[in-house]
Amino acid sequence: MDNLIWIFISALLINNFTLSYFLGICPFLGVSGKLETAFRLGVANIFVMMITAACAYALNTWVLVYAPYLRLISFIIVIASSVQFVEMAIKKLSPELFKALGIFLPLITTNCAILGLALFSTNKGYGFLEGMVYALGAGGGVTLALILMAGIREETKLMDIPDVIQGTALNLIIAGILSMAFMGFAGLFSTY
């Protein structure tokens, strides 16, 4: 049980995919303009990561043992098909969310955080339960990063910021500061 808690905390805070590994930067910088949209994309990311973790475990355990050279392409196919499933479900269940996410929902297909999850969980030799906890922590970490960035960006719209650093420059400065803040979790949990 302690191992599962450690896997979750590590993926959520210490080894945050977006702020520590710099995976999933496109949606992080592109969708984090509004808090509601960032949260919904984060939930979609968690869902896709959970599906990807389960499929990656099954593929790695039963299929890729015989053809390990197909590992990368197999994971890409699983990710693309699971994102298409999520896209169809969101379009059917919540058309306003589908419109709000726009191009960024198909962008999950090429989100390197999803592919990184499949590769990292299989490289670490995680079993099914460990892989699912890792996916939940990693998805939660991506969601946390999106929400933090969206909240800060909404606040900066109310501030008087010099023209020189408005827009992309300010977003990159905020992302760098958030990344350094998350590095502090490594020291905090090093005694655990």
C-alpha cells in the first residue's frame, strides 16, 4: 500500500509530467487560458491516461513480449484510438465542452505526456494496479499544472503588466516559476 501511495505522490508532485519532465507543454500553454476549460481538458487527460495505462499493460504483457520492436507504434495506435473514443463521447455528451476545447482535444492524440506514460510505466515494470495508480497520479499532475496555470493567467488579465512581457513571454515565465516550485517537492519528500 505504501508503494502505491508513493507512486501516486511521485507522479502527481515530484515527477510531474508537465512541470518536471516538460511533457504536454502544448495543451499546458494553449488551453490554460480559462480555468473551466483547463479543468475539463485535465479530466479528459486523466481518462485517456487511465485507458492508455490499461492498454499499455495488456499490450506489454501479452503481445509485445513476442514483438518488442512494435512497442512504440503499438502505443501510438492505442493512444490515437482512445482519444478518438473520448472525442466522440464528449461530442455526444457535452457539445459545449467539445466546442470549448476546439483543436486541443485532438491535440491529446499527439500529447507526449500520454505516450510518456505508456513508455514510463512499462519501463518501470509496473503491474496493472501500479500502472493505473501511476496513470491517475500523472493525469492528476497534468490537471494540477493546467489548473494552476489557468488560475494565474486569469489573475494576470486583471493586472497592469508591461507590454514587453505580455502574452507568451509572461506565460513562459510563469511556467518556469511553477516548474521551480514543483522541484521543491523532491526535497520535501526525499526523507519519505
